[in-house]
Amino acid sequence: MTTTNQQGMIAKKANNSVAKKTNRTMKDYITMYQGEIAKALPSVMTPERFVRIATTAVTNTPKLASCTPQSFIGALLNAAQLGLEPNTPLGQAYLIPYKNQCQFQIGYLGMVELAQRAGTNVDAHVVYANDEFDYSLGLHPDIKHVPAMKDRGEAIAYYAVWRNGENFGFEVMSREDVEKHMKKYSKTYTNGPWQTEFDEMAKKTVLKRALKYAPKKTDLARAVMQDESIKQFDPKSDNNMSDVKNDFFDVEYEESYVDEHTDPDTGEVK
């Protein structure tokens, strides 16, 4: 039989346990799950370097400390499994606080890296008002861009080109189109790289659109689907982040991928 005094001691002990968990900092969680991070990383990146990058990200973006540990470690593992450095000057990937969740975003150079690994050469550029720029679609698509040597003016458009063997394609978006896309699909456009690196994020956006028409490899398609996702880390699972359900994702790319990779007989995504 449990006495009232014993019940009070049990409750106090439970509260202390919760308090200890609450008092852990995000840097503590990085250290705690360093082994999981190490298993996720490709051979080209050392766990020590990645942990330093993650710790620096928390220092430089204090709001990450208010994210749930599950979403933060989930975003870290996403970056690790893709072999992309988050929140560094390279601009490969970003950890973005969104309310109390941590969102993983791929940067423009991260998107280029993923495409090149899959054997697709890609490039994207900013078009300024005083540049010479023209493109045509139809049976003979073509694009011409001659940057002005000086006084290029303001950014008016963005385009991306992909080439895979003899196949090629491109996509063009005006700045207005990019801004509409940003507001429609990005939950964090008021925070993070959309505010500090607009042109790079715009190039990534138009590149993602262009890659929808490139010959796809499943690995590339799955990697691109991790962009702008929020995923929850579960220490009891194998945590292959490409298989973990997204709490938020880029609806436009997701719909395109599912349409093209669904078995017509079973309805399952391949």
C-alpha cells in the first residue's frame, strides 16, 4: 500500500526527472545523439566536424534552442544523411526554427550538389534589368543571357538549366513568380535564408522546378523531397529520414514526385 507521503515522494521524483530532461540544452542533445549522427554521415565528412557545425548553428541561431529536440535532431539527421553542411557559409542546407519545430531546408548549392551526384549537370542564374535576356519554348526551346558589364539594375528573373547527356531543359521564373511561390509553399519565408539569401533561394526554387522535367533517379527525387520538411527523430527506430513522415513538405514537388513514381496497379509509391 502506498502512503500519502510516499505518493508525494514519487511525484517529486517524477517531477525532478522531467526537470532534468527539460534542463538539457540543444547542445546536450547533439552530444547525446552523436552516435546516430555519425552513422548517418557519408565517409567524406567526419562526425567531429559535423557536430561542430551543428553546435555553431545553435550558437548563431538562438531560436533553435526553443525547438523540440525530436525535430532538431531529425533535421540534423536529414542534413547528415544527405551529406550537406547545415547553416554554414557554403549555403548547402539550413536548420530553420518554425514555431517550436525545426525545419530542414536545402540551399541552392545543396541542390546543385545533389543533382551532380545523380549525374545531372545543373546551373542557375539571376537576370538583371539591364541584361540581354531572351528565351523561347515550343519545338525548339532556347535561352540566351548576356549579362550587362556594369549597372545591371535590379533582379527581375531567375532561370535554371539542366543537362544529362544530350538531353537538356530549362525553367524561367520572374521575381514576382518566385515571391508568389515563396509565400504559397514556404512556411518560413519571413525567417532564415529567404530573408538573408533571397537570390540563392530563388535560384534553388527555379532549379527544383527545372529538375521536375529532368530524367530522374529515385535517390535524387527522394533527396529533393526532404527540402522544407519537418521530421521527428525517434531513438527507437532506424531513422532513415527519407522514410520518416514529413510534418510539412513542399506540396508542389511532392505531388509531382508521387504522380510520376506511383505504381498504376497497386497505387504504391515506388
